[in-house]
Amino acid sequence: MQPIPKWAFWRGGALAWLAGVAFAMSALATPARAELAFTPERVRLACAGDAPKILKSQGNAVFVPALTEGQSHDCRVEIDFSVTDTALAERAAATGYVELMGLHLARGAFPRRFTVNRDGIALAPRREGGITLAFAFNTLFGGERSRGTALILAWRTGEDVEARAYLSPTLLLERGAPPSLLRAKRAVD
């Protein structure tokens, strides 16, 4: 019989700890029935002095050009969402929130929740229907989110057992060119 390596105990302990944390978080969170209500339609990059530019996407991933610190200072990312109900758009614009989590992290992290209409995040209903979520470029790609971010737009009716949560599908905003373009550039070089 072979001895069990020490790293196996460490890995098992780490997995058990993560499972415990996940269970505790789910037990502490107030349950709510969730419904997809916000559907992303298009994403634009708007910089001072330039016309807004619609960004390329593949599935739920949108590719945002990598900007220098000087370029990104006066830029914002705007995301248009269609909404299942116009009244919901007004409620979400008043009291909605956004959850952001960095991509390509060396270790796991939990999403960070931001209330809309402060700290460089704006959410407003559109005249033609739907809502527009706008981020200052540095707010969206700050800190652990510098390489990209996973974004969910949400609004809850309350904190009680009968609460309903209205969500968007996860949208991945990645800095840089789409992978297929990178492969094509490498083949040419």
C-alpha cells in the first residue's frame, strides 16, 4: 500500500473549505426566485471627442480595446439592455445593482456588488424602451478587473422570502482583441 502524499490532504482540505464557504454563503443569502429580465443588446465604447464605437463580441464575450491610462481617463463603456417590462426598467434604474468579478484571476474571488447611479456607474431608461448601463472605463476595469470583468445587472423586489430577483445573463467584457484576430495576426507575422 502506497502512502498518501501530503499535497492530497492539502488539496482535500482546501476543497472542503471552499465547499463550506459556498454553503454558508448560500445559507445566509435570502432566497429569491430569479428571472432573466435584462438582455444585453449592444456594447459601445464612448470617448471624449470621438463618436461612440460599437464593440465586437463572440457569444456573451465582448472585446474592449486595451487603452493606455491617458486614453481611458475620458472613456466610458455603455451597454444597452432590452427589458421585459417598461416599469421594471424604471425601478431598476432607481434601485438596481451590478455585480462585477475579475477575469483570469490567479485565485478565486467573489463578485463585488455596486449600486447603480454612483461611483462611476449610471443606469437610465431609454426613450425607445430598455435601459442603458454606463461605466467610467477606469471603474469597470479597476483593480482585480484590469484584464476583464464578468458583469450581471440585477434588481430585487425586497429581502424577504417572497422576493423576486430580476437578472441579466452574465456578460464577459475582456480587454484586448478577440482570440481569432490574435491568431490571424500571428499567422501573418
